[in-house]
Amino acid sequence: MILDEPTSGVDIRTRHEVLHLLADLHDDGVSIVLTTHDLNGLAAHLPRLVCINKEIIADGSPLDVLTSEVLERTYGAPMEVLQHEGMPVVLDHGGTDVARRLGGLQ
């Protein structure tokens, strides 16, 4: 099964339902390939990630792939990756800088 941004534009509850459906399909032996920019809500929960920017940057588990170095090479912007309960959490510092410049954060 090939999916393009399957959780784009959906609420959190629906995203969880999609994740459970994909997990059930995976457990039933269905191969799933999907694209996503949702690093925290979706990518961190997948068994395997491949980051691509004109070439394969990294391939492996979320803990191996979701690193500051890999994400900066993939997206071309600085990001910080924290660990919370064994899961990577990605912080986009570019958005913080823009919010400060626009007066949204003090």
C-alpha cells in the first residue's frame, strides 16, 4: 500500500485511528510505504523511516533516523530532537525564530 501524507489535515483523534489501522494492516502482513512531514505525530511511531533529500540521507528506526543532524540535512533547517518516554520529539527552531521576529514570543 502506498500513501501520500495520510494524516495531513486531520485532527488528533483521526490521526490516532489512522495509526491503529496502519498498525493492524502491518500486523496482517501488508507492506506500507507512506510520505509524511508529521515528524512527531506520525513518523516517530513508525517501525522504519527513510529520510530523502535528492538522495537517501538516513534509513532505520525512528531513534536512529530522527536526529538533529539527519533532519538538518533532510530539511535544510536546524532542528532539535529530545527524548520523551523513549520516543523522539522534534523541535523546529526555525518556527520559533519567525514567531519571535513577528512579536509572538517574548
